[in-house]
Amino acid sequence: MSGDETDTPRDFEPFELQLYRFSPFGFRLTTFLIFVIAFGSALLIAWLTQSPPPFAVNDEGMIHLTDVLWITFVLSLILTTGFALNESGKRLWEGVGEDVLRAVTLDGEATVRGFAGRVPASWRGRYRLFILLGFLIGGGLNIGIMLGEGIGFDRYVSSIGLWFLIFSGPLYAMGLRAGLDVARESSAIRRLIRQHVEVDLFHLERLTVFGTVGLRAAISWLLMAGILLLFLVDARQAWIGLLAVFLAMCGGFWIFTSAVRPVHDKIRAAKGAELVRIHERMATLREAALAGDTDAAGALAGLTDYEIWIEQRPEWPLSPSVTLRFALYVLIPVVPIAGAYLFEKLADQILLGV
């Protein structure tokens, strides 16, 4: 899954990949069950302890989740997304692997196949460290809440605090691990492109697969940003939500372009080198063409057409469908804010009509 490192018996498979591999329910149902277990546990604990109760009634008589349960809902979505990211990435590479192989040299085949495989053993220590840090942060957060609120341990585990005690460690561990995975895979992709991608200006369509890879990285970030924005669906914090949407769009765009920029740079370099060759050949034909040599003049005209064709070749590895999908994906962070606004307006209309 990284650089020039290939699968060996020492390589390992992260827990979440093992979970999906052994699950008999398939990717979507397994992902849904992870969310059901996470959020269902919060509902069950709140229902049994009534501290706080899972639901409340507002001044208009509408039933809604209590604030703490809403937080557990959003955190459950984040945890579920963290579990699914590696598996969705593995499935992506299994789907585009053959297309990537057509865009790289033969000595890059093992590297490409490694992206859909196991994690190199050299990363095992860092994985363990980040998991440990995640559980320490989660434990420290729970201790901080108990000390800050003056709540004893017995009272804390007799409330919704029990859910945070159980799930905050895995949540932070998965978050830190996700960041580590992004850094590892991004570095490996850049190294793959630098070392194993050769640009054929007559077949640039082979390189559009890297636009698909960049799209996956962007949608993962935008999806997580959209989930985080669920914390901000309060209309009183609309300006914070708008700022977060803007930052989410900028972040998704930056990740997308950073994934395809190495290919862009190689295409520009290939075009530049080819134009230098054309200009050198044109310089040798110029004098003869100006002297009336028809063959030289014809060759010069052909080189001029070729020069124009080279200059007009696209420099970004993006197909029209990838460009359109990315334009739609940047709207993902808007959905929580827009959905909450429309729901509030609909609720107001219903209440006014009663």
C-alpha cells in the first residue's frame, strides 16, 4: 500500500479491513450495522439511565433528540465513516487497479497492486502508536468531563457518560488512524507517479484514472466535513456553518488538486520537452523552406500543425465526468445546513397551519 513496499508475510491488515472481510453482510449492510451498534448503544444507555432521556419536547410540542444524544448521533456517524474509509479505499483500488496499471511502467505493477492489499510492516509501529494515542485522548476527555463537572465515576457510568467512556477511545483512535492513512497513501501515490508514470501525449486518456483517485480522496474529506457540520445546524450559529462550508470546499478542492497535480506536472514537462524537439526541427527546416524547398516547406507546415496540437493537449488528468462529479461533491457540506434550514421552515409552516 505504499511506495515501493510490496506485500510480505510480515505485512498486516487493519482491524476494520478484517471486520469487512469476515462480515457476511457485505459492505453497505456492515457499515449500517456499525452505525446501529454505535448510536443504538447511546439510545439504549439513555433510555435505561434517563440521564439524560433520549428525547425531549420543545415549546411547540415537537419531539426531538436531546442535545447530548444529537452529539452521540453525529459522533456515531463519524465513527462509522472512519471504519468504512479504508474498506472503500480498498474497493476503489480494486476497481481502478487495471486502469492504473495501463498508465504506469511494468516495474510499478507491484506498487499498484499493493494499494489494494495489506499495510507494510514498516507502518505497524506508527499504527499502534496512533491507536494508543487515540485511546489516551478519549480517556483523558472523559476524565476531564468528570473533573470539570464534579461527577464521580459511579454517577458518570450511570448516565450517557458510559457511552462516551466506551466509544470515545475508538473514535479518536480511528480519527488519528484516518489521518495517518491519508498521509501514507498520498505519499505513496505521489511516489508512484514520480517513479512509474510515463506520459504519452497521444494517450493522455490513460491518466484520467488519477482524477478518479483524487476524486475519492476529496469526497472522503468532504463527507467527513459534512458530518462535522451537523454540529452546526443551529440557526444561531449560521455564520459559523457558512464559514465551515467555505473551508470544507477549499479543503476538498486542495486535496483533489494535490492528488492530480503530480500528473499535471508530468504532462506539462512532457509537452515542454516535445515542443523543444519541434522547435529544434523547425529551426533546421526554416532556411530551406524560405529558400523555396517545397519538401521543407511542407514539413515545416506539418510541424506547425503538430505544435498547435501539442499546445492544445489537456494538462490535467480529468475526464468531463470526474470534473462534473467533483463540482457536485463540493456541495456535500452544504446538505446539513440546507437540510436543517428547510426542516425548520417546514416545521414552522405546519405549526402555523395548525
